[in-house]
Amino acid sequence: MTQTSPDEKPLAARVRTALESVAEPARAPAMQAYMKSAMPYLGVATTPRRQALKVVFAGLDWPDRASWQADVLAIWRNAEFREERYAALELTGVKAARRFQTIDALPLYEEMIVTGAWWDFVDEIAGNRLWGLLQNDRTATTRTMLAWSTDADMWKRRSSILCQLHAKTATDLDLLYACIEPSLVSREFFLRKAIGWALRQYAWTDPDEVARYVAANERRLSGLSKREALKNAGKRRGK
């Protein structure tokens, strides 16, 4: 973990204090209802949350990956409010943690995906952290994403589909289509939405390819997936 002086609170405690200092408790019930969250909210909006955490996380460094992971999990596992879990997610993306974004970090992200089990957590990890792992450890991460695409856990499936959201021209189409394939017959909303979203994002890069894929799989793609997939394809082709 990060080194603290005898008079300094642990990082998780400092995060809680910082969040409480900018909380608006009156906002909390509506935030919890919108996210359909069993975990309560403090009532901290995104911008003040990020500003407060920026101060807490400034200057942090870790001697190794295990120390960084311990801090992340201390916040994640002991969270009493959803904003604390958002803080754990932000801690995974700080500059000092960039060197830890290798396949060795995958068990950490897997735990957060499985125990978080909702789109606000999962999509941040899949779209940003798993993409980082894929860039840094292509072979091992690809193998894992292919395994996750058939996993019984829906959120791991969704993560495999969304792990290249920001890839643009670096998108591995074989991997994207392979991760989509096992979920084409699923009736799960979050999988159908993920398929459409992933294709829609790639349509900004190659709308003709997305249109081709949708046409080739028209009978297997859900209506939701097709509508989402073709939203950007038409715009890029000037339609």
C-alpha cells in the first residue's frame, strides 16, 4: 500500500472524507434510484467528485503492482457508498498506475466486474482498462476476452464485447466478431445493447464494414443491436 505517516489516515479513509466534504445528501436518493443501486449514494456529482479525488490522489505512487492493487481493493471492498467505488475505479486510471496495466492486473478488474455487476462500473473497466491491457499484452488479453465471451457471467461477456470501444483503426475485427458471436442469440438487454454499441463505435471508423456485418447477420442480430449498430454508419456515409 501507499506509505503513510503515523498521523495520516489510510487512503480509503481520506477518500471517504473527501467525498463527504463535497456531498449533497439531498441528491442521493435520486442518484440511487436512477442507478437502481442497492448501495446508497452520498450525493456527490461527477465534477466535484473528480476534483476532490484529484487532490487526494495527487502525488501517489507505489513500489509495485501489489501495493497499488491493495489500495484499490481496500476502497472497493470496504465501500459503503457508490461514490467510493467510483473512486476505486479512478484510482486504477491515475498516471502512476500506468505501468501496472498489464495482464497481471486482470484478476483485479475481473473482481470489480463480477462484484460490481452493473453498467456504470463494468463499462468504465471494459472500455478503458481492458483496452489498456489489450494494447500492452495483446496475446494474453485476447485469449482471456475470448474465454469471457462464453462465460456464464453476463458482465464478463459484456466486457469482452466492449473492450475495443476506443480502438478505432486498431480494432481487431476477428476478436470483436468472435466476442459478439456467443451472445447473438442472447435475450439479455445488456448484451444486445453492448453488441450494438460496439458496432456503432466501429462504424465511425468503417461504416461500410459495419453495414456489411449487420446485413450478413440480420436474422441473428436483435432489433436493438441492429438499430444501435447502424446509427453512426448512416452518418459517416452521408445518409
